[in-house]
Amino acid sequence: MANLNKVFLMGNLTADPELRTTPKGTAVTDIRLAINRYFAGTPENNDRQEETTFVDITLWNRQAEIACTYLKKGQGVFIEGRLQLDSWEDRQSGQKRTKLRVIGENLQLFPRGGGSGDSSAPRQQSGGYQQQGGSNYSAPRSGNPGYPPQSAQGPVDDFGDDDDIPF
């Protein structure tokens, strides 16, 4: 039987990320996302209900650096990653503890607040480009005419009009 461990999350940061480094110099940051879910209420009370889930995410290397450079509290982000179960023994009580977290492998930034954005935050566009190390993040495009690099721009459409689509 095949196994799959893949998570896709979209939400808003609950705090500004803080960059740390391991003793060997690897960049790491932990972020927390607030993910809202909206649903209809009970049949008697059909009001719109809201539920918020908080998820802890660990980012490593370049993704951690990007998050600390561009993300701020309240900003939207899309994370692609995998689940990891951490287990340890509590020093005070001696009990075994576990925590399920997401290890972020790709990250895509969105405008702050999901709408008009904050003038101090970089503007983002959908459809990021691939960084070395697998980071898929949308580069800030306003205010930096040389960004993204020429090699990072999307593919050229060589198919002509819609009647020539090869399928």
C-alpha cells in the first residue's frame, strides 16, 4: 500500500516570525496560522458560524529566511508541507507528550489582510516561481523592476489559438 503525507494550508499569521539558527547555522522559524472555516448553523438558527483552527508550522533554510523577511502578523500565507509527530517526556511531570506539527516545504505569500494590503508589506501576485531548494514563493513584483529574474518567468505559449490545442 502506498503512503502519502501531504498538507495544504491557507491562513493568517498569528504573530511575526522570528528567525533562529541551529548550532550548525541552519535557519529555522516556527509560525502559527489561524485558519477560519465558515459554515451554516443549525436548521433552527441558520446564521453563519465561524470556527478557527490554529496550526504550528516549522520552516527551514531558505523558507525560514523568506518568512522572516516578508511575513508579518495578520498576513495571509499558503503552506505546502508534511505532518510530523514530535514526542518527548515532560521534565516536570515525567509524562510522555506528543504534538502534531507541519513541516513547511513550500510557501506562497499573499497580500496582508487578504485584500488591499499594507503599504509597508510587499505586494504579491499569485503563481510564485521556483527557488533553489524547492521554495515556491511569490516574489514581490512592485518597486523592484529586476525581479523576478528573467529565467524565472513563466513558459511561453507556443500553441497559438485555442483550435490548435494538442488534445
